[in-house]
Amino acid sequence: MSAANKHARILLVDDVMENIQVAGTILKEKGYQINIARNGKQALQVIEKTTPDLILLDIMMPEMDGFECCEKLKANDATKDIPIIFLTANTETGDIVKGFEKGAVDYIFKPFNAPELLSRINTHLSLRQAHLDLEDLTQKASRYISPHVFQAIFKGEKDTLLETTEKPLTIFFSDIVGFTKRTESLGDKDLTGWLNGYCDKMASQVLKHGGTLDKFIGDAVMVFYGDPQSKGVKEDAIACTRMAIEMIQDVADMDIQIRVGLNSGPAYVGNFGTQKQMNYTIIGNAVNLASRLEHSSEPGKILVSQTTYDLVKDDFWCEEHGPIKVKGIENDVMTYWVNG
């Protein structure tokens, strides 16, 4: 028995006390903690108070049989992952199949062999612990990438290949006004806490409005709309603009002003890097222009390109700013302020 399984809690569910005593004695000698129930209904009541690591469940019981109990447990998000082993004298093939269909992980016949019972319990407890460890590791790893990208990968909608696709996107860039001066007035420890608080507010707004958080670069934030989720080109631009407005309002509580640049256009999105380490990000002229617009913006304002303006002008109060010269682009770029 593994160390992780040694003190596991097992719920014995059987309407015959002699059966509970026999199985309970075997399990207690191995260090397992035991709870008991005399039928399915009582088992559900016990589980509400104390969640077991595994359930040994009889089939034929009064008030609620094992099949119904198993079905109810598997339908409940709080108990659906608890491994259930049917421990029963019923050897009918149809009932065995039904048990697995209800969600049981194993089927043991009475009278059982003690070493076999212990071996199967240990196997399923180890599998459950491995599942929990993987779930914990997955949850930790998910914090390093955008939630939308993470979900797309685990649903099989995205693959971890070095490939990109051109898509219409709306791209957001922002930075903090006077960030360098603030870093000089704060120590490294205080700066870290303050900056993390700021990033948390910004990330919450991205999640709220359905954007993909590309990265934090010091005080700068890069977000895009249109992949891996999209509500349509116009709707994505509107959602991005609304997010920018609420970000400006939200961080004001921290005595922070940000400048924002938005641009809409085609960009390549996907995995960039190597087979061993890659980033899910975007590249292209549309991205560069969004970054340049952010640099040309003003404190507490949102500067957008003509393409973004055309998409959001019916939903927000916009004001013409006029053409500006942008590094890397030959012709002047027409720009607008989004005022709310």
C-alpha cells in the first residue's frame, strides 16, 4: 500500500451488518478509516458530512439500492470523482454491465478474497490520487497561459504545434503613465505587490470581457480579441473597447492612469517558438500599429485606428484626433479618441 493510501477513508455500504464487520475488520487492519451505511439513502447522508476517498457499495438494499445511489453520486459534481466499487453477491452479467454504466470503477463478488479486495482498493485509490495530482498540476500550469487558450487546448480545439493562422483581430496595448517615476519611489518588494495588484485588476477585466491575455511586459499589457474565441469581428472590437474603458475606471482606484491603443486588422495567431517551449501569441503589422497607437495615446485615454473606429463608432462616443505619423508605416494613420 502506498503512503498516500494508508490512511484513506472508505465508506462501506451494505444492509447486512455481518458483511460490514468482515470487510471493516480487514480494512482497519490495513490502516484505513471506515464509515458505514446500511443503504443508499443513508450513504448519501453520511457523504454529506464526511467525504470518503472510496466507496464499497452493495447492490440489493432497502430504501435505495446501489445502482440508484451510484447514479446520484455520479450526477453530483462534489462526489462524481469518488471511485465506487460494487461489492455484491449478484453475479448476473446484465447487472455487472449496468454497474459500470452507472459509473462504478470495479466489481467484486461476495464472498470475496481479502488480498484481492485490498489490491483492488489500493489500485483505485492510487489512480484517484494520480488523477488529483494531475488536476492540481494542470491547474497550476494553466496560470501561465490565457484561460481561453488553456480551455481550447484541453477541449481539443487547439493543438500544441508550431503553426499559425491569419485571423481578423482587435488588439489592445496599454501602459502605466509615470511608471518609471513610481518604480523609483517604491522598493522592490513594495513595487512587486503593487504591480501584482494592478495586473490582477487588468486580468480580471480581460476575463470578464472574453479577451485573450497575451502577456504582461513590466507595466505594459497586451490583449487580443478574435481568437481562440470570437463573437464576430464587430462584436470583438466592441468587447475590447468596453474592456479598455472599464480598465481605465478600475485602476483609478489605485491612483493609476493608463494610456491605451487599439487597432483592428488581420494578424497571425498561434504557437511561436520551439518544439520544447512555445508561446501562443500574435504577430503582424496590425499588432505593431496597436502598440504605436498606445505610445501616441494620452493619460486616461483610448486612441484607436480607423479600422477599429469603423467597427465601434455606433456603440461609443468617439472624437476625431486626426492623422498621425507612425514609425514603420509610410502613410499617416487616421486616429480617433474613444470617450465612452
